[in-house]
Amino acid sequence: VRYRINKKFEIGGGIGIVDFDETGNETEIHFNGLWNFTNRISGIVEYRDNDLIESISIGARFYFKPKRK
């Protein structure tokens, strides 16, 4: 699920299944926030948690416009 709060900020979250080995699957939840610095560059922070691993990720997203014909 994603929700755009305004033109600069978007939040999201979800539930998923993670398969680490053949003994069983783990339920995972994740939350993220996306800040649009410009129309082409955004920063993202994400938190993921399941029974085995908890992680925080920080990254960048770059958007490329397609060539016009």
C-alpha cells in the first residue's frame, strides 16, 4: 500500500512471505518513506521485520524520462 501525502513525500507499507529455507515461511512486514528532491531524484528509507531478520535500508531512486518521438 502506498499513499502520497503531498508532492514531496510518500509513505508505504505491506505484508509479505519470506522463504529462507525449506523448514517454513516467515511473515514479513515493511514500511517505507520516499522523499522527492526533484522530479528525477528521490531518497527512500525502508524498515523490514520478520521473525529472523530486522533491517533498515537507505537508498536513492532515479527516474529517466523516455525519449519523445
